[in-house]
Amino acid sequence: MSAQPLIPDGTWDLLAAGGVTSEGDGPAPYRPLRAPSAASELVARFAEVVRELEADLVLVWDDLDQIVLGQLLAAQLGVGVARAYDADGLVAIRDDAPLDGRVLLVTDALRDPRTMAAMRGIVEQQGSTVAGIAVLVATDDLREAAGDVPVLALAEWGQRSGGAG
Amino acid sequence: MTVDVQLNAQRLFDDGARDRDERREELGRDLVSAAYLRGDFVLSSGMRSSFYFDKYLFETKPGILRRVSNLLAEEIPPGIDRIAGTELGAVALAVALSLEMGLPFVIARKAPKGYSTSRAVEGELYPGERVVVVEDVISTGAQAILAANRLKEAGGEVVKVVAVIDREQGGLQGIAAAGYECSALFSLSELGL
């Protein structure tokens, strides 16, 4: 499950439309609102990659770009979206879809391992199951932080060449 | 519990000359009574905890706020021009300290709003003003450092960071490493937590 699928041609172009390039020290934040059509196409591909995790719910961090990404993906998967946030030191869930069943943690990339740990912690505390982590661009740091949780990515940082357009 | 806290507050308000250590010890007990919660909590670090210190439960009680600001005022170096409170919780502390010391204050935002006047620092801050940042609870110190840096960028000279509680997660050391003097009234272990 952790094996990286072949990245479809044009994926990096779709990411670049949202501000993510293969340059720099790590993936820049993905901004889906910059290019909604490209975002829809990108997330359609993303959904095909993560569908095998059979999630019942998408969970994102309460940040505008993450919410849009999560909403687009959830629509493709036919599930609801919940948002986690930092309530002054505690992790809390916005009053959206209830945490239930197999929960998919969704992000564009890992910038703060605590955020991912916080989402995982709240899912487990509520008695639900972490189905996996769905990330647009995976990094070594994210895979390390994920531990035994499956990580499915649309692209891999540092692997632009070889099939990605 | 609330009645006890209020009674203590009134008694201490009437007896401001009491020994600082005694006042501090009593305040520590009241902070715990007001804000210590037991349960199953997920911290923003992702760690699980069997307790949580809910700062809003003490920051919204005038009898405690008054005594906190009274003790915090003793941590403020001379020659300070302005207090700065980080949103959200420390704003109440900044107000109380401002009233206690007769100093104006500003609010340091976690992030500019992105609309309206969109300031990182709300209120008046003039170039070269000597500022003390007040925080409620320090964990990693990241928020306090962020606020201090924003105040510097806005032209202030951040002289010190003062906090009510240090969670002993390296925050004070981190703030010092970032170049800011800092102190806290209590550590969690001093509160018996």
C-alpha cells in the first residue's frame, strides 16, 4: 500500500497551477483557489489514488486551502468532511460531519508534524479508525511521521522527472 | 469553588501588603481550583493527557485576574512604554496589567486578518517603544516568539516576555534562545500538576 504509484503525466503541471513546484526545500502550500479547474482535475486523480483506503470521512486541518482540498476530495469519494483545529492547546473538531468510521487524514503536504499527530490523536480518542493519510506531495518527513499509518500520495517530493509532466 | 475564589480575591484585595510569596502561593492554589480539569484530552501536539489547564477559566474571573496582574506587574522592568497581549487569552491579561500599571497596550494577532485594516499589531505602537509581551500559558514558546517578532517588525523594542504559567515544554528556553528575556509566575510543577 505504501508503494508509490506511477505519477500520471501532467500532474506536476496541475500542482504548479496551484503554486506547488518541484523547486525549493519542500513543497509550497497548494492553493486550489488559484486554478479551480486544475484543482478539480488534480483532485479527480488524487481520488483514484486514495479510493482504495475506503474512507468514510475526510478530516482536514481548519485552514482555507486544506478545507477546499478536502471538500473536493470528499465530493469525489462521496463522503463528508470534518475539520480539526487548535483550540488553545487542545485539538477540537468543528461541528461538521461527526468523526465516525474510517477517517482519512488529508493534506497537501506535511509542514508541521504536530498537525498530523493532532488529527490522528483526535480520531483515535473518538474511537474511530485512521484509514490513512492522503497527501498531494509526500515527503520523507511525512512518511516518518506517519509511522504505521498508510500514506498514499499523488506525487513524491524530489521525483518530478520520470513520467510527471 | 467559585465562592472560595471570590472570597480569597476580596481578602487579598483588602490586604495588598501581604508577603509576595504568600500571595503567590495562594494565587497558585486558586488558579488550580479555577482552571484544572481532569479527563481525556488530545493536546494540539497530538499527545493524550489526563488533565488540561483551561486558561479561560481563570482569565475570566476578575478576582484572579486582579491578583495575576498585581504579581505580573512586579515582573515588568522599569521604563516600559507599552504592554502587548497575544490574542486571544492574553488580551484579558494585557487589559488587567494595563489598568494595574497605567500603561497602554496593544494586541498582537496570531495572523493578520486579511481584511479590514489587516494589522498584525492592533492599537498604537510607535517606533522605539519599549514593550513587554504578556502571555497566559507558555508551551513551546512559539506563539510568544511570533508575537515578539511581529512587535519588532512593527518598530517596538521587545524588552521581556512575561507569562502566568510555564508548561515546562522548553518554552522559556526557546524564548530566551530567540533573544528575549522571559519569566513565568508559575510552572506546572510548582502548581503541583
